[in-house]
Amino acid sequence: MAKTRKNRKCDKAELKTIDTMYQKVFELLGPMVVLHANGKTDDIKKYMMVLECLKNALEYRSKHVKEKDLKVAVKEKLKNVLILIDHAKKDFK
């Protein structure tokens, strides 16, 4: 069965993809606040799904990356994404 966009696993994303996603979720935080204020809940749900996908990818990479400096960078990004998820869950209820 082919994986659709909706059920595709994110955990094994390439590091370049993870870096792009990481940058995007922080860039989109401001627009998400405005969308939430205007009642655009569908966009907020999609954003939250992307955050979860990124979290899963970073968790996977933090366990499977061998290079020490890269592992530290991945763990730092994971820490920041967890903070962002916590903030988004509180603000986008």
C-alpha cells in the first residue's frame, strides 16, 4: 500500500528535510497566532501535525545519529520544538 501524505511516517526524514521543517515551524508561529485569532482552526491543526511530525523525526535522529556534534545539535532542536509544542498547545486551544 502506498503511503499517502496523511499517513506517511516522518521519523526517518533526512537531516536536510528536518532542518527545513525546523526553520519553517518557527517562521510560521506568527502567522499561526493571527490565524488562530481569526478562527482558522484547520490551519492550526495542520501546523500542530507538522510540529508532531518534526518532533518524531528529531527523536528518531537523536537516537540514530552517531556524530557527537550533530547529536548535540539534534537534541537542542528537539528541546526547542518541545517548547514550541507546549506553547502552541496552550495558546491554540
